[in-house]
Amino acid sequence: MKFLVIDGWTREGNLDHGRAGCILQRAVFEELIAECMPGADITTVDTHEAHGTAGLELDGFDAAIWTGGGGNIYQADDFNRRQLDLCERVLDRVPYLWGSCWGMQVVVTALGGKVAPSRRPEIGIAKDIVTRPSGITDALYATKAGPFDAPAHHFDEVEHLPGVFDIVAENSVTMQAIASRDGKIFCTQYHPEAPYDFVGRLLRYWAPNYASLFDAPAFEALLALLPEKERAEESFRKIEFENWLGYVRDGGRAAGEPAG
């Protein structure tokens, strides 16, 4: 199978990952795909330079994965315009799409929805997520019905959802996962792909960004909790992404579901 991993980070954001001691988010997805589907053909594209997306040939990809990012998609700038232009092309040419956090916000915006500043930013952990019944819920969350927690990091959220989507998972803060009604697009606001301690290293590096959300003891308590969460939840944290890979491989069917 042939996958396209779209790096939604700016150049500086990717440099920050290295400074924080983290691999790039695109590499997180590359490793997960390779682990679940040895021999998969994986292509990665940057979006922080115009030449990264110009002339990108999209025919032949089975699915695309859009990583997280650090911007605000409602701002009018060249970076965001490249994101939205590429998203329109991907939606037109690639059969399946997974969007992670920023990826979800890009997809929603490209399809006419609205993203706005979060009423309650979720930093480190999205708590008590529950799923809604649907066909794709059965396919991706069969052994993870909830309530469950998940790694999270977002200051923005979807305010208006395009009519082609249904909410698949949510908590008291915001919608946490959405799926198009044809089953071709699946997006999460949280980060099932990202280890909690990976998120913790980024939080430590970006600590000044959270001064208005946490006092010093609460922030340190969160950082101490994240490795514990990873040890407790690693076995099922990323199961929806692993199930999605199988869902794509099987042409949009749950494991064991007959074709036709």
C-alpha cells in the first residue's frame, strides 16, 4: 500500500521538536505505518515551503495522513493557504484521509467548516472521551469504547462542522473525532499516535506558552503524570490508528466484514 504523510508543521516547529528531544511528528506516523504494515510505501511531504507541495503527484496513493501542527488555520497567511490548497487536492485525488489535530482543523476548514480558539484548551491529556455509535466507530473503536483519556495539545477547536461529517467521539470540552458519512475521512482532535511522554517533552520545552493555564505546581504535576499515563495506556492508546490502517487496507470495512 502507498501512503502519503503530510507534515503540517512549520520549519521552526519541526526544529523545536528536535530541541525538545523529540522525533518529528511525521516520523511518528512513518514508524507506526511501518510497524503495522511492513513493506508499505511511505512518502512524506513538507508544507512549510512552496516547493514542498508544488507539482506533487497524488495519483496512486491509497491514503493520506495529515499530522499535527502549531498554527491557527483561521489566520490568512501563505502557510495556511498552502495547507488548504493541498487539502483540496488530496480530498479530490486520495481515497482515504486521516487528520490529526491540526490535520482535522485543515480538513474541516477546506470543506467549509469553522475553527476558532478553544473555550478550554486541552494540554497534555484529553479526558473522558466517549464514542458515538456508528459503523466506523465499530471498525476503529471496537475494543476502546470509552470513556478513555488520550494525549492532547490544542488551543483551537472546531466550532462549526461541515454537514458531510458526523461526530464519532467527544468529551465535555469539544468534539474529539469526526468521520465523513462515506467513511473516507477520519480525524481526531486528540493524538492517539503520540506517546504521552513525547507530548510531555514538548510541553517542557514550550513551558512559557502555558503560564496562563497552569501554576507552576500544577504544570509540574502534569509533566510527572504523563510518563505514568504512557506506561498504563500504551497497549491501547493508538489502537484506533492501527485499526484505521486495517480499515483502509480492507477497502473501508471492519475486520471480518464481508465485501460487497
